[in-house]
Amino acid sequence: MSLKERMNEEIKTAMRSGDSLKRDVLRMANNALKYAEIEKGSSLSDEEELIAIRRQVRQRKESIEAFRSGGREESAQQEESELAILEEYLPQQKDREEVIAIVNESIKSVKALGISDKGKVIGNVMSQYKGSVDGAIVNEVVQELLSNL
């Protein structure tokens, strides 16, 4: 079952159960998928569907940050609720300890000597673990580990 089909089924379930938040979030995500399809001019692959959902997740995270800096905690909590629903449709992200191990492995494989090799290390990690690691965490860990070489 594709991500789009799964979302459509869960929209129906949310409508039956009266879960308006989940229904609305999934409808927005479904519309984002449809828009991406129109933009591409054909059906989306599984990877392209995930990219569209990640874009929605990133938007929610940016909104949460903006609302918090503006003192609008209630709006930030609403966005967090929406974010939690969207994250159910993404692959499980690796935690910081796993990212540290992955980055250490990558540093050895590209034979990084210092901070000047940051791009090589990040590129290696992201190509191997695309979708299962958060780029911001990878960047942070690479920066830390390479500055300690």
C-alpha cells in the first residue's frame, strides 16, 4: 500500500471516529502529494512521496520555532500536534548516538582529516542514510567530531 493510499484510508478512519485534527492534517498532506504530482506531471514514486511529507514536517518545525519566538505557545502546541501526526508517515529517525556511530564510520571511510572535509563526510552519510537521519543532527555531529580531530 502506497503512502497516499494509506493516508486516504486513515482520513476515512479519522472521519468516522470524529478526529478532526488528524483528518485535517492528513488532508493537507494529501493535497501536498497531489500538488507534487501535478508539478511533476506524473505519479510520485515512494521516495518522492516521502520528500513531500518531509517538506510538510519541515514547515511545521519552522512554524513551531516562529510561534515560540513570538510568544504564541498555543499555536506552537497546535503545530506540534500536527507534526506528530505527520511523523507517523516517515521512516523511523536514528537517534543521536546512532548518528555519532554512523558519522565516525563515515569519517574513517572518507579518510577525513579535519573540518575542511565536512562536506565529504556529510555527503557520505546522507547518501547512505537518506531519510533515516536528520540532516541538522548530522551536521552538528560532523562539526563536533571533525573539530576534535
